[in-house]
Amino acid sequence: MPKSQVRKKKVYTPPADIRPATTGAAAGKPSPVWVPALACALLIAGIAWLVLYYLSSQQYPVMSWGYWNLGVGFGSMVASLIVFTRWR
């Protein structure tokens, strides 16, 4: 049986006039120091708010807010996750 011919593949060379586009002026720059500090502070504050709310039998931090204290605690933790997405 005859052997099939081997095709040589051409080596890909990207065009020289096209460069990869950056996603803005801040692409590749590290984030400021306050970004992770703020995110950690929001996360710790949210957890502390919820722990204080539960350990005080729902009397503290603000008794008149009732279950909105849960919203403040979880909202603080969600805000920290949003800030964490900006960290490079």
C-alpha cells in the first residue's frame, strides 16, 4: 500500500500592524492600598455587626431597626465583595 503524502503546515505569524488592545488606561496597574483595606474592613464590620446582633438577643447594635440589622450586616459583606472585585 502506498504511503500518504505528509503535508507541511505553515508556521503562523501574526500580523505586525495589529497589537492587542488594552482595556483602558488602568490596565495592568496595581490597585491603591486602600482598596483591600476597605474591603477587609467592610467584611469584618459586617461579620461583627451580625455577631453582635445575634449574641445580644437582637437588642444591639440598633434595637429599633429590628431585622434590618441583618440587612446592614449582609449589605456590608456584599459591599466588601464588590470592592474586592476592584483589587488587582
